[in-house]
Amino acid sequence: MNLDRLEEKAFGSLWDDGLIDAISGIGLVGVGAMWYFDLIQLTAALPLILIPAWQITRRRIAIPRAGFVRPSVERQVKSSRRLTQSLAIGLTVLPFFVAAIIIQMRDGGSGTSELLRRLAPAIPTVILGALLFMTAALTGRHAFRLYGLIALVAAFVGFLTGIDPWIQIVALGAIVTAIGGYHVAAFISTHPIREL
């Protein structure tokens, strides 16, 4: 029996309860809503709310039903390295996100090409799609690849139609929340609370 593979499988099962999906979807809806109300700067506070919310719900819903896996030191180092790489990528794409916001908010903007103006509504959703793909790589939760693809489709539709980014993001968030909610319900129904 390969212990590394077994640990990889156990680590991946940490996310099978659907809670990270549902919380991520709620976060995406929040981003879209804040965009709509011109409060995009407040999205920086969302992780401060959503991460503790995920931890609390995980402690109350998942751990009593499935237990807790403590990863090895090697796994922790690998996860830390992946997280550092993801943060570096996130900080690299941040200027593009800010540029998209500025272009989207400008009225016509002299010197801005028509193509760039048409691309602007899609850029935030493309960036969120990239973050969803990174989440799949970090967690091993394959559903986030699907969410990344949905984000890219939403961005393409946004590019073709000019649909505002907030609509794309809220729709993406609603889909992710619904799928996550389904997985949470399935997890609860198939995993009764274990007596320790």
C-alpha cells in the first residue's frame, strides 16, 4: 500500500462535504453584489468573514460526521508551497482586475481600444475562473475545475453580449452555491454523526 497515495486521497476527502463549494459560491455572490453597489473595495473583507464561517460550519457539520485528517509535515509543506504560489499568481493578476474595473467604470475613455472595452466586462470573470482552477489544484477538489470552466463560459458570454461583470459573477456564485448546497445535503444524509 502506497502511504503517499493514501494520504493524498485522505487529504482530498477533506473537501468532499461541499462546504468549501457553498461558502465559495456565497463569496462570489457577495463579490457580484458589491460590484453592483460600487463597493468593490469591500470584497477584501469577504475572506475575513467567509474563512471563519467555513471553519465553524466544518467543525459543526463535517468533522462530527467524517472525523478529521491531520496531514503529514510533508503534506503541510507542499500545501504551504501551493498556497504561496497561488498568492503570487493572485497578486500578479490583481492589476488586471483593477484595470478591468477602471475600464468598466470609465465613460468611453479616450485612447482605450474598442476591443479592450469589449474585453473589460469579461476580465474579472476570467480572473475568478483562474482562481477557481487554482483552488482545484490546492484542494484536489475536482468540482472547482467545473466552476472554473463555468466562469470562462460566463466570461465568453459577457464578452459577446457586454453583460456587466456583476451579473456574470452573481450567476457563477449562484451556480457554485447550488452545487455546493447539493453536496452538503448529500454529505449530511449519507454521513450520520459519529459517536466518538
